[in-house]
Amino acid sequence: MLVGSQLKRVAVIGGVRIPFARAHGAYAAVGNQELLTASLVAVVDRYALRGERLGDVIAGAVTKHSSQWNLARESVLGSGLAPETPGLDLQRACGTSLEAAILIGNKIALGQIDCGIAGGVDTVSDPPVVFSRDYQQLMLRSFRARSFAERIKPWFGLRPRHFKPVLPGVGEPRTGLSMGQHCERMARSWQIGRREQDEFALESHRRASQAWADGFMADLVAPHLGLKTDNNVRSDTSLEKLAKLRPSFAADGTLTAGNSTPMTDGAAAVLLASEDWARARGLPVLAYLRYGKVAAVDFVAGEGLLMAPAYAVPRMLADAALGLQDFDFYEIHEAFAAQVLCTLKAWTSAQFCRERLGLPAPLGAIDRTKLNVKGGSVAIGHPFAATGARCVATLAKLLAERGSGRGLISVCTAGGMGVTAILER
């Protein structure tokens, strides 16, 4: 049956990722499967799972080759887990691995499985480069022909233009605009200035750098291919340096390479289980996954592309009967500094909360000292599908170190969607 007689609590045992690397650098010679496998191996080794059969592994990538249609399963087969462990590919843009954690959590809560791994991976350095549809159709006409003459005939139409490669699109199919261009519109609409974005980015780098210096990242990150730390974190950046960078998405814009997420390669995975499964193996529980919510916005009609978490979070708060201030930590994905700042501003807007969220009063402001306390995506990097698992692992460790508390995770995604979750200890 789908629902057991009693729901189980979903324990976050912990997560491990490989260092996040700037694109076309340390991981330039490998692809999604190698990177995801490395992160799964790190989890397997950390929690002594070699040869174990888990209930499920759900993972995915936003950008992958057609040959990687079975990415999660193939990575499982190279991870050291028992080959009887299933694998499922999932893709919800930048929210992929957080969505995977929620799905694994649902299966555990319902008693379908006792344990599972959620993960994500992306590499910009190994993109699926294909050729035009005209060239594809030419080859297929030749393939379908029944005689030698018919097979040869389409090739007389071959032209140099057919050899021009088609790179993965960076724009939203419905608007033709990139995520950065959409976020520029959001920044203008919400009146988020350049200095405010640069200050936010500087704090992200400062906190991430301090987290590495303090050793917080040591057990969350496993070295890979000679890389031991996230190589985008800039401990020496400053407002002066950030102010010198040119706008990236509009000549008169405010988003730059310094206050936007860099193109990043990497992978992350997190182990979730029932309390009984964890107890039987002597594994400590860091936190519990308690709530999850997803939302979408009509960005084609004018809502900000990356504003969906502004809707998902209050709906999740209603499920949990909590207020926005009832949290000890906030892990909000920093696609762009402006995107986070727009969301925070929306929650303090009486008009937005009344007209868009149907609330009688604003959600209010959060304590910014509790936001991304170990740095965020602007500093650490953002391998699209991996960020959610990074946030879960980071937040679970923060709650474990604190000994109690509650944390909120929010991830905006392409396609005008958002994935959110609540962890408690």
C-alpha cells in the first residue's frame, strides 16, 4: 500500500559533495556520471555503505548528454553500493537535488523504503554539443531509404551550414531571455541597487572563506581530481574590486560576474533514512526533513522568473503553522544576489503579500545574520542540480552543531519554479 498505518520521521544522516569548481577548470576532462559517482562514493565511504542495498537513489542533472539517460542508475553501479540498489533520474532545474531529497523523504515517511540517497550533478565543461535539425533529418532520410540510390540522394543536399554545432540554450524557451536578463528585470522592478548586491556578494564570499578556514567544510567535502576546496571562493575580494566589474546582462544593468553565481562543475549527495535504520547501524541523526513545497509563477506574463520561492515558502509555512521568523538558519540559494534580495523584499511588502500571496499582513523581514551563514552559491558556486543537496547537508550539520533548532531551505529554478523545505532538530 502507498500509505503505512503510521508515518515515519525522515532523518538526515548527512551529505558529502566534491569541491565545486569553476567551469572549464579542474573537472574539464570528465562528465556528469564521473562527478556524480564520485559524490556517491564519498557518501558510501563516509557511512560504511559499501555492498549495502539501499531503497532508492534519486539524482539528476540539468544539462546532460542523451547517452546519460540512465545517469543515476549508472552512477549507483559505480558507487560501491550493492548493484541491487535502484536509481532514478530526476530533473527540476536548479531544485533537482532538493526535490530528490523530498521524494526520498516521502518514500521513507510512507514506509516504502528505509533509506535512500538524493543527489545532483552538473558540468558546464562537458556540454552536449549537437548539430542542427536539418542535418539530423538529412541523416534520417538516408537511414530510412530502401535502396542504395535513395540512401545517397539526401547527401547531395549536404551544406557547410549543417556542420555548425548547436550549443545548449541559455535562454528561457518562452521568452528567449537568459536567467540573468530576467533577474535584471526583477532588480529594476524591486529597486535593488548595485551596491546592495555587491555587499551581499561580499558577505557570501566572506562567510564561505571563514567556513573553510574554520574547518566547517572538512567533512562535507571530499577531495576530487586534485581539488580540495571550492575554487571560486574569494577571501581577498572587496567592495572596491566588485565595483569595478562591468554589468553582465545589460549595458546599464546591476548584475555582474561578481554578484552572480559563476558557471560551475560539481556534484553533491545526501543520505536520508528512517530512525530505525540509522539506529541499527549506529549512525547519528543530524536533523529531520519535515516539510517540502514547490511552486511556479507565470513569468511569461510578467512575474519575476526567480520569484517562485516567494510563493512556495509562505504556503509551506502555512502547512507547518510557522512564521517566517521561526527559524534559526536560512539556506537560500543565491542564483544572483539580486534574486535573494528581491525575495526578501517581497516578503516585507504589504502589497505583494496581500495581492500575490493573499495574506492579511507582510511575512516580514528575517535576521540576515542567520542567512547562508557558511556562504552561499555566489561564493561557493552552483552546479545546477547539485545545489539543493549541498544546502540540505550544510543545514543539517548546522542544526546538529547547535543541538536543536529549525532551518529553511529555498531554491529558485529555471522555468519560473521554486523548491523549498524545512529541517528540524
